[in-house]
Amino acid sequence: MDEIIPAAGRESRLGELTAGRPKGLVDVAGRPLLACAFETVVDAGADGLIVIVGDEAPQIVDRFGHAFEGIPITASRFARSPNSHHRA
């Protein structure tokens, strides 16, 4: 089973913690937040990780590559409708 992990959106609420990096790469207990999420779903039996990313996609791919603990990662670009009034 593939697991979807949302990682797109503004980093504005985390202030300086996200200066120059996406919120998924902010360290929590010495590890990137996304690594904590990946580990949780892999331990639950995920066969694949689909990470919804925005402009920060290159940094996330650079950090994790295309697998986590042997489980494939697919970065899927968040696309906002041109008529959307929602903020990511």
C-alpha cells in the first residue's frame, strides 16, 4: 500500500526554522520531520511513499533521494488551480 505524505505549502508559520529549507527538512530530535513521518508509515507496512511537494521539491529529493529504508519515494508536485482561493 502506498502512503501519501503532504509536504507542500508555505513555511511561514515556522519562522526562522524554515529559512532556506522546507518544513519537512526541519530537524526534530536530530532528524528531518519527513524522516519521522516516513519511518512511521514504513513501520506500519507502507510499500511506497508518495510525497506531495511544492517549490521545495528539489531540496527534498536531494535529501532523501528516491527511497527511504528501501521503500520507493515518489515526489508528486502540488498543483494549485488558477481559480483557487485557498492558500497552501
